[in-house]
Amino acid sequence: MALPRALIVVPPTRRRKSRWRRGASCSSRTGATYAVGTGHGLFSRSQVGLRQITGPVRTLVDVTNDDPNFPQQSPEPRPSEPQGPPAWRPYTAGPQLFPTPPPARKPKRRLAFAGSVVAASLLVGGAAGVGGAAVFSALDDGPAGTSGSSSVQTAKVVDTPSTTAADGSVEAVAQEVLPSVVKIDVSGSQGSGSGSGIIMSSDGQILTNNHVVALAGDGGSLTVSFNDGTKASATVLGTDPLTDTALIQAQGVSGLTPATLGKSSDLKVGEGVVAIGSPLGLESTVTSGIVSALNRPVDVGATSEQSDATAVYPAIQTDAAINPGNSGGALVDLNGHVVGINASIATAGSSSGGESGSIGLGFAIPMDEVLPIVEQMAKGETPTHAQLGVQVSQVGVSTDGQQQPGAQVSDGAQIQKVGDGSAAAGAGLQAGDVITKVDDTLITDPDALVATIRSYRPGDQVTVTYTRDGQTETAQMTLDSDAATATS
């Protein structure tokens, strides 16, 4: 029997063009951070970085879904329109911001996470509606009072046998790593929010993202919540905007469980991974998936108000669910080894105009790239990075966006300027050359070159493949250090 149409409720939806969103907030009011992207495709060089807003601004995003003092509203239905392919834009996956609310409207007060609760309720309500219709149909199909048996059986309650988690299972990984992952609550003059972190030492050194601690600014506060329910205040030991990493020190703690670190270079596409953190402030959350891709160039722009440095890294791409608040948390292989720091996601946006969550495109900073930076920050040193000593642009486009004909290839990073005394100058590279490969890594655009070079350390030797006047050439060089210009 067909289900009664009236019992199947489908909430109205409004399709919007998909877009990259990244940032630490679902609000653009005072204290929020947001970003826009204007490029073509997944990782355009023209992505604009995160910017902190220091004064009241016009609302760019519907903040009612996450504000405790705004009622939840369903979008009005609109006629569907043909949609082109989604133009993705990335945004950092945390921290989850809680901006200072306006005066309360008591009759309509809701919890901060009401948006998430409403979304879940829609799913549960929809399932209950269909289930109810199915039961109604089944009862209506046969004559009343008929039964195949005169006895009545009831559900039994039995003990669930305890089992030991199998090695390599998500359960085993969670049991091992959860004590080493924390929630970080951040408060500053620009607002408040939360992110995640990874315990690096038993005395309280914790690794997280720069964009998580940046909200605290000068004079802000950091509070760490551990897996056992205890809390401690923390201070910043060092930050590195170029890799979007930071190291903080929890105060007055000892006997913590440091994470076991693995080599991200050992990862294989298709390998199982687990993401652990505090999405939307929900601490000790575990999700799982696979490594979807490796060395994915991700440009998340500037990660703090204090620096214009652009964070570009060769990311681990995963379909494990990562959401705002996961930033700084652990991406773990099935051996229980931390191989990356969850940092950003791609999202299709939402019909209400606010942040939406995971669509299976999450990105983590490889641990191999982070460890040397962490060691420098732990010593109080300014982090340093490898550099080639060139300014580059898209092939056929100058740094000011003007067309620049004459290139013989379509993919790569075209050199616009070579720094005096740089590694590139010493190897004979010239303006107009198009870099297409570094060692065995293909270079398809400027972001790919920046991400690849940053995966090396100063003093490393590399072989650069480039084209000049249609001819392919190679050059070996020792990478420079940005120590003279690095900022912490």
C-alpha cells in the first residue's frame, strides 16, 4: 500500500551556489573572522585570506543559527534554478566562535547549538514520520483481530559481552589517542571560541593551529579541557602563520599523556584514518575515514590579524568528518600515530547563508612539515622555512593580473622575479621560466610550488625542472632560509 503523502514531510530548501568558506566563525559581526575566494576551481591562487574585523560591520552571514538570542528560521522556498558546477572555497575548520550577543529577547531564547539540534531534529522527525506511515499501512492491510499465534512474545534484555578492541580498529585508536587530545577555549577582545589541540609533552606543551590561538590576541585567555574532565589555563609559547601552527603551554599540569607521532610521508591514498577533536565545542569527538589524496596544495590565506603571512601547505585530504572546532585536533593512522593536524575543510555552504559542516573534504597539515617548526617554537626560536627566492604567478599571467603571452606550457609556476643572491639566482633561473617540477612533485600552479618548497627545510637540495623558450631544463640547488625575514 502506498504511504500517505501527507505524512511524509519534506522541509523546504533553497539551493545556493556552492562556495568555499573558511574561517573561524559563522558570524561576521564584531570579533568574527571570515574569508572570501574569487578563484576558479578548488585551490585558486586568488584566494583571499582570513581577516579579523575590529569594528562593527554589515552582516555578511546569517548568524541566527548559532546565536543564543536569535530565533531559528526556515528559508523561504524559491523556484529551483539551473546550477553550474560548484565553485569551492576553503575555510579553516575552527575555532568555533561565540561572538558577544545583543540584548536577549527572552521569549525566543535558544541554546548556542540550536542550529545543530534543529538540523538533527529534522532528520529524526523525518524518519519518525515515514516509520509511522509504514506502521499505519501495515495495520490497515489486514482485518482487525486476526493473528497467527495466540502467544505474545516480548523483547528480551541480555548482557552485551565485553570484548577487547581489535588492533587497528577505530575503537582501539580512540581508546589510545583520546587522552592526548584536548579542547581549547579562547577568549579575547574580538570575541570567544573553541578549537582543539594535541598534547606534545607530559608537562603540558600542546600543539594547535595558529588561527585557533589568534583570537586571544594580546591580553586574551586560553583554557584547556583535558579528556579526564580537568581544566588548566594556558599561554602561547610560539606561533607560525606560514604553517598555521602554534604551541601553547598548559599551566600547573604534569603526568599528561603525550601523543605518539607518526610519519605523514608513510601514508598511502586509501589508508584508514581517524579525526579526533572538538567540533562545534563537542569535545572528544571521534570520526573516521580514509586518506583521499596527498600533497594537496591548500591556501588558507592569512591566519591571524597580527600577520599578513599566507598559510599554504601540502595537505593530507580526508573524508573523515571535520567541522568548525576540529582545528588543531589530531588526524591519526590506524596504528594510533598522529600524522597530521586537522586545519581546514571545503564546504558547499548552507541554504541559510551560514557555515555548513563537513562534506567529506577535510585537510590536515602533515606532521612531517610541522615537527621542525614545533621544535623551534619549544625553544623560543622564530620558526624558519625553506625558500627558492623567486616571485611566481599563474602561467601567462603577471603578478598584477595582466595577461602575459609567450609561455610554451599551460601548467606550472611562472617566474616573475628572481631574488638577488637567492638559490634560484645561483642556479641560473630567470624571469619568464616556468617551473613544472620539484624533484618528483609536479608543479601545476603557484600554490603547488609554495606548498612543495615549504615541505622541505633550509639547506635541503632539490632538483627543479623548468621550461624556457619551449625547452625543458633542470637545475640543482640548495634551498635558502627565510630566517632574515621570518616572523613568529
